[in-house]
Amino acid sequence: MPNSERLCKVTLLIAFICVRSSVWSRYSAYSYFEVVAICNLIMILVFYLVHLFRLYRVLTCISWPLSELLHYLIGTLLLLIASILAASKSYNQSGLVAGAIFGFVATFLCLASIWMSYKISCVTQSTDAAV
């Protein structure tokens, strides 16, 4: 697991805790943020367990690099939208502002994970094919 993926998990967890422990004024924006953060955390954990137990060798009917790429692309886009909503509805409440900031940091780290995943899977395969 790349370091950006670990940092992404930690910042998502911190963002979730910040938003969850704050007083809300707009329920829908922050419940959306919580759902996106928890779903991203769960999916990152699922992909981590797939790699840890080498389930990709058993389940060959699934293109694991493509599914991981799609997960990160969709999850990052939803996280960016959730962070923008959380930032716009924070009304200077410190916990909500901190949750939105950590959401933006997690978005950046998820983008770094997409780049690292692409670089490891696609660039490595193309150099192996050239040899």
C-alpha cells in the first residue's frame, strides 16, 4: 500500500471525526460528507484486503487495476464535491471547517494515489513489455 493511500485513509478518518463531532446547521450537506468519507474508507479497506490476501489471483474475472482506478476516480470526485459542500455550509464552526479542510487534503491524497496506482500498474507493464 503506497504512503499516499495510508495518508488518505487517516485524513478521511480525521475529516469524518471532525464533522461527526460538530454541531450541524445543515443536516443534508454533512450527512452526505459522512457517507462519502465512510464509503471511501470501506472501499480502500476492501482493496487493501484484496491485495493483502492476494484475492486478485483467485478472482481473475475482475480487472483489479481498472476497478481500483474507477473507485479512486469516482470516490475522489464525490469527495471533492462533498468537501466543497461542507466548506460552503460551515458558517465558521471550527469542527466543520476542519472537516472540510481535511476533506480537501484527502482529495489531494486520493489524486496522488490514482497517479501512483497508474504509474505502478501501467508504466511498469509497458516497460516489461518493451524488454
